[in-house]
Amino acid sequence: MRRILVTQGELVRSFPMEKWCKQMVHVRVPDAARFFRRVHEDYGAHFTLVLGDYVKKLQGVAGMLGMEVELI
């Protein structure tokens, strides 16, 4: 893994899913169309959600690991 996609958003709701992932979340992000496009072009369809504002800390950790951060 050489890069990570990071965005900030507002958690709108979450709910359990029986047939898919164990938990589904709806998050409102600033540029949803761009985020969706970037995810499907280069990143895949599974995400990690972190509650709180950790963008700077994620950038710091990624930098220590030699990873590129794409911030949307």
C-alpha cells in the first residue's frame, strides 16, 4: 500500500445489514461525486471509518510510513 484516500464528513446514520457488511453507514462528504469517482478508479469499495477529526494525524502516520495522502 503506497497511498491512502482521506476525506472528512458528517455521519448521517448507521444501520446493520444482514446480507452484506455487518454495518452500513451513510456519511455526507464535501465532494461526494469526486470521492466516489476516486474510490472506484483507484481505491476499491471497502473503507475504514474513524469518528473524530484525525486528518492531520493520519497524514503524519502516512508520512512516517512513506505513503502518499490524497485528501478530498
